[in-house]
Amino acid sequence: MNDFLRFFGLVVLAACALFAAMRAVGNDYVFYAGYTVLEYVVLACAWNILGGYVGYVNFGVAAFLALGAYTGVALSKIAPLPLPVMMLAGGVVAGLVGLGTGYLTLRLRGIFFAIATLALAVVLQTLITNWEFVGGSAGVYAIRPKHVPVFGSYIAYMVFLMLTLAVIVVTVSRAIETSGLGLGFIAIRDDEVAAEATGVPTLQLKLIATTLSGAFMGMAGAPLPYYVTFLEPSSAFNLSYAVNSIAMPLIGGTTAWFGPVLGALLLGIAQQVVTVTISSEVNLLIVGLLLIGFVVLAPQGLIGMLGLTGRRRSG
Amino acid sequence: MVSLDLLANAIVSGVLLGGFYAGVAAGATISFGLLDVANIAHPAFVVFGAYGAFLLSERFGLDPLVAALFVVPVFYVAGAAVYQVYHWAFERRGDDSMRGLAFFFGLMFVGEVVLILMFGVDYRYTSAAYASTTLKLGSIAFPLRELIPFLGSLAILAAAQLFLNRTFIGRAILGVAQDATALRLMGADPVRLKRIAFGISIALAGAAGALLLVLEPVEPSIGREFIGRVFAIAVLGGMGSLPGTWIAAVMLGVIENLTSIFAGASWAPAVAFGFLLLTLAVRPSGLFGR
């Protein structure tokens, strides 16, 4: 417990330092770029809870993100709620969908879950495209307030919220790694049949992982309408979310929390630079090639190459 | 009131469409059903095949169906190479689930981006004359752009079925699907057989791609629509049975077509995936599974 608090304190300190540094630059562009990078830190860590620890691939990252985003849109049509509440609501909806998808497919082999998540993205996109209430295929505008007390600009406020979420996800990831839950996850990843045979409640643990992972993705998605200010289905369900969220943990390394964080920071910042200086297509090509290169040649990711795969400590 | 003519036309067109889906899914039935290699990039290879046929018809004025003859051997070699990498990096280490999937996902994505960089996001189509001809039988229309992919896919399935059941290598591949270890004990090389089979599955994807170009204009990300269809068909068809694949595909084609006519085309993409989710939830062993 002491260890947990110390870690949490360190992460909060790091987050505060980061926010102060971004504040000190005094240019809104830093916030816009920083938001995207932080969003990917959250998505990569969330993906890794299921993909890295348990070994089940979720290709539907965009679906969970969009669920959060459209939950926010639907709620704002009914009542103007503060953004943190929308994030919670997005998390609940996406978590429930994660639970449902998991419940339908996780009793089968892992590949079926992966295909089902791909399917989920298309089904949800079709539903949203046909749902006029949230804008349908034409899209929807999200007007963000001009001024927020304390933070000044709205984008700084959104960065603050995303940073908070990132702190939570990282802390939860670390807590999973050092707990019995993490041991169960690893047992499933290494040999599910053996785990089941030795009394690990595999289905239950897998459902916990899909729900958590989906919920965090949904929470990350809720502020998205206010970030892009104009949200339409094909951008909310963009495949590049899935590619990035899979590539980042696999490039960073999937066995420990700092793998996805490292991957997201490196790849996220590099992409901000490449998108501005070259083009966004080339940027996606590079991500795809890195993904293939790393899974083929460096299965342990960067943290494996750097010898950081970390012995597990018990908390 | 729905007219009988409209219904009959919708069903016929659905059968033709479904027959083509069977051609697209045939390769996946071999790789996923028989070899246990979950190649989610399979539909992407179909789109590559379509662009290959497009390039050949653009540069050398070849008919897409003739172009298929050139696409197939190239795709066989590419498929064999992809399998070799897959085997070396994942299967050999027994680490084929998570990273293997990510590998194919990466291939799909990179291929799509390369196509966008080369051809842009515009729709590409064939200028072959028959693509706009329609045969009529009474009040029922048989557009050649649907009939030719239907017949071509039937040929693909028949050829694959004959190969697997009648030739020595084909039967050996079926043997690998049943028990690779037993095959190795009998002195055969399962990796070589799987390489051949995977090469064939990609070659079939290339041929289906040429048919896709006849059926409809293509753009780089069109393959995504087929992921759901291909896997819904492969699972529903009973994993590894080509006749089962054909029946499942025709069913899906008819349901999809009826949906897009009676509920609107924007709902059609969800049909295949809904079908798939339902199959996985209710009957994962497929319609004809044990």
C-alpha cells in the first residue's frame, strides 16, 4: 500500500511538472499537440490492460473512443453537463459495451474476440451514421466555452482532464501489475488452459480486463467532440486510432506500464512533428511499418531492447 | 406493398453477390479454417488484387479477367513469402495469437496507406464493355457485372475444392489441417505444405480482386467492409469447408441485399458484422459444424 501511494505521488508530481511546463511555454499549440499525445498515452495503456497483460487483441479502439465521444454528444443534447461528468458517462457506456462484447466472445478462442471487436467498430459506425439525433452522417458541431475559470483557455482545461485520466490509467495499470489480478492476467496470457485448470477464474478476469480497458477508452473519447469541434462518424471511427493504440504498446513493450507510456510518448510526439512537416499519410505509413517491424523483430518492444522488462515485485 | 418482381430481383442479385463473397472468402476458409492462420489482412489482399488488375488493364489494356491470370502467380509467391515471415516470427515460437494478429493488422494498414499514396482515394473502375451490359430473363435482370464475378467465384471454389480433394499435395494440406505432428512423423514437411496452402489462399484473394474490379469501383479502404463478411462466412460455413463457405456466402448476400433494398443501403455494412456477432454468440461451430 505504501509502495502504491509513493508511486501515485510520483506520477502526480510528474504530471504537475508537465502541466506547469506546458503552461510556461505559453502557446496554445503546445496544448493542442499535448492533448493528442496524452490521449494516446491513455489509449495505449488502456489497450495494454487487455492486450498486453491478458493477451487478447482489441482492434476496435476507435469504437470505444467513439462511444465515449458520442455519449458526450448525446448527453449535451439533453442537458449541458460539465466535461468530467461526460467522461464518466462515456466510460460507463464504453465499459458496458466492452463487458457485453467480452461476454459474447471471450468463451471462444482469442481470435474470435479480435474479429468481433473489428465487427463492433463497423456495426457502431453504421448505427451512429444512421442516428440523426447525434448528427448522423452529416456530423455534429460541439461549441466549446470560450473561457474556463482557473485554467483560462478551454484547451488547457481539456489537457488538464486528459492528464488526470492518464495519471489514473497509469496508476491502475501499475496496481494491476503488482496485484493478484495481474498474476491472474499473466497466467491467462501464458497458458489459458493451464490457468483454468489450476483454478484461475479466467472468464471473470478477462471480463474485468475488457470492461476496464473499454471504460478508459470511452473516458478518453468523451472530450473528443470539443477537441475537434466538429465530429463526424468517419473521423470518430478512424482506423488510425486503432493502429496507433496497438502500435504504441507493441513498440514500447507490453509487459509493464512504462512500455505503452514510452511508446505513446515517442510515437505520439514523432507523429506531431511528421504530420506538420511531411504529411499525415506518410506518418501513418511509418507507424504501420514500425508496428510490423517491432512485432517481427523485437517482440519485447523497446523496454525489452533496453533491458527494462522489469522483474515483478509484489506490492 | 412490395412487388414480387422487386423481391425476385433482390433475391437473384443477392445470390449473385453472395456467390462473389464466396470467392472472396475461399482463400480465408483455407488460411483460417484449415491452417489456423487468422489472416485478417485477407480482404486487403483482395483489394491489392483489384488494383493489380486495374494497373494491368490501364497500362496494357488487358481485360480484368485476363489480368487475373498474371495477378495469381505473383500473389502466390507473395503469399508464400508472407507465410514464411509469419512462421519464422510467430508460429515457430508458439507466439502466434496476439503478435501474429497485430502483424496482419499492420500489413492491412500499410497496404491501404500505400494504395492511398499511389492511387489516391478516388474510386477506380474497369472500362470493360461487359461491365455495363445486362441480360434479362423475363422480368429478372442479370447484370453481367454481377454474373461474371458469381461465375468466376464458382470457378475459384471448384478449382480449390478439386485441388484439395483430388491431388496429392491437396490431400496432404488437408492432412496438415487435421494433424501436423502426425504428418511430420510420416516424413512430410508441414511448414512447406502450409506455405503452399497459404500461397494458394493469397492467390485466390488476388483472383477475387480482379472479379471485385468487375463488380464495382474500388478504393483503398474498401477491404474493411469485407473483413466482417469474410469471417462471418468462414465461421458460418464451418471453418474449412468450401461448399459450406458457398452456402453461407449466398445466404449472407441475399440477406444483405434485402436489407439494403428494404431498409436502406446505409444499413448494409452492419448486416455482415451483425451476422458474425450473432454466429459467434449463438453457434460458433458454424451452421454445418459438429
